[in-house]
Amino acid sequence: MKFAIPLAQGVLCVHFGHSEQFAIVDTEDGQIRGTELVNPPPHEPGVLPRWLQELGVKVVIAGGMGRRAQDHFNQKGIKVVVGASSDTPESLIQNYLEGTLVTGANICDH
């Protein structure tokens, strides 16, 4: 399964739309198999969900994301987890896989 983590300076970017890069993390059998850093296309409504779907992403872990953006991802069959804290992609994914990922309020709930 592939995950996407929006990044700023190598850690989760709290504001999804402001991310500099995305970590695309490939997992198999509950283990991280590889991480690739990719630059996103220009941010416009609906572009990132389509792009991440084309990359095979099934789950996005974010700090905050607006309701409309979440709806776009859901329409593409991509699960969105919001309220994650700023951390490294590997740590966030490992915690998610172990069922220990701590999430709080969606900081961008609009």
C-alpha cells in the first residue's frame, strides 16, 4: 500500500496545501519498503488528488486539510487521515501501521 505525506523541511507540513514535497511511502506486509520524495504539481482544486491517485497512493496522512479537499480524495478512493503532528514520514507511517498514530483536531477544518 502506498501512503503520501505532505512535507515542509523534511517533516509533515501542517497545512496540506503549502507542502513543498510529498513523501510517497511504499509498504508491504506492515513494513516500509521504500520512500520517494516527489515535487507536486501546482496547487489547484482537484489536481493533487488526481496526481496522487495516478501514483497509486491509497492513504494520505495530513495535519490539516479542508473538507472540500478531503471530499476530492475520497472520490478518488484515497483515505485521508487528518490531525497528525509534524514528524518524519517514516515515523508517521510506522505509527499508522502499528495502530499508534496519534491524531488531534483537523487544524484546517473549513
